[in-house]
Amino acid sequence: MAAAAESLPFEDQSFDAAMAFSTVHHWQDPIAGLREMRRVARRVVVFTFDASDTGWRHRFWLTRDYLPEVADLVAGRPSLTEQARAIRARMEPVLIRSCTSRSIGVGQSRAGGRAAGSAQPP
């Protein structure tokens, strides 16, 4: 099924859980998409970064070294705090371990440190 995050074709509370992994920055309207996730699922988990923190553009090797134009695509997007507030969620930082390869994977970041976090309803 193909659908936009901002208009999911499901009844309210159709799912036990909904998850978005590193996709929110691609959505036309992140807050509308998060509200839709909240509408169709009893639990929402989002793994993302805070695009309002401009420092990530220099810390993340893929954006810094190969795709600097990506940073411009997410400029002006709602902050992680604004997104969490829109669906009455809490944020939890997720520790990202360093890796030496330039591969992208779950739990891997060349920059190390903390990810922006996950948002879950209370």
C-alpha cells in the first residue's frame, strides 16, 4: 500500500504500534504525519534527529562529506521538541556507538555521541 504519512488510510487505533525510522525529515508536513501515526496506533516510536540543531550537519560524515545539499532540505523544519509536543510524546535520548566504517546501520554513527532520540506517547 502506498500512502502519504500525513493521510494514512486506516481507522483510528487500527494498530498496536507504529514506527518511523529516520523518515520524518522526508515528510511534507512532519507534525501532520506524526499526528496521523498517533491516530492510527496506540503506541508510536520515532527515531530521528533534531534538524533544528545545525551542528549535526558538520558532525554527520555522510552529510558533511558527500551530501551537503541535504542539510538545506531540512532547514526550517519543526524541532524535535515541537514534533514531540504535537503528539504529546516524551523524548528519550538513544546512545549511538561509534563505528569506523562508513556504512550506515542501526545503532551506528561515525560521529558517535547521542542520537536526537525517540518519541513515545506517555
